[in-house]
Amino acid sequence: MSTSKERGSARTGGKRSEAATKPTPPQRVKKSDTASSARPTAVDDAGLSEVRFLTVAEVASVMRVSKMTVYRLVHGGELPAVRVGRSFRVPDQAVHDYLRAAYIEAG
């Protein structure tokens, strides 16, 4: 009796292709390839030493929304953030800029 490895598949004519047996290694991406200098950030005008970063919980408190809403804004690209380990830090100026842009006059 033959094993499944010896039989192969009907589609390949009984032979197993080399590509089907070996997984392809993941592609590595350089950080410099993913960073875009054209993307505006809140730290363009100020030096990094002058920037105050807020946690997601602090941003949620300032905006009076849930932490999940802040995560949605960060992941959606509407609110710039820096990844520190497994958490995010948001420049305080970015929060104020977002709120200023979202402000509407009620009628």
C-alpha cells in the first residue's frame, strides 16, 4: 500500500511539486521602506524633546470617548501615534489638532 506522499495528487499527475512541499520564507521589510517622509506628523514643527506623549487612556479622557474609539482612530490613520512595545503613545498636539479639525459650529 502506498502513502499519500508516494501517490501525490491527481492534479499534478502523481508528482508533488517542489513549491507545494516547501513553504516560502516571509519577506523582510526595512523600516526605512515603510516610513514616509511625506506623511504629516505632529512632531514636524517641534523637537522630540519638546513633545509630550499621551497614553491611549489619557487621550480617551481628554476627548471624553472610550479607549476603543482612540484605538480605531489610531489604526485608521486619523490620529498619529508612536508604537512603544505593545502600546501606543499619541503626541498631545496631535490630539488638539484632531479636535480642532473635527470641531463644527452647531446651527
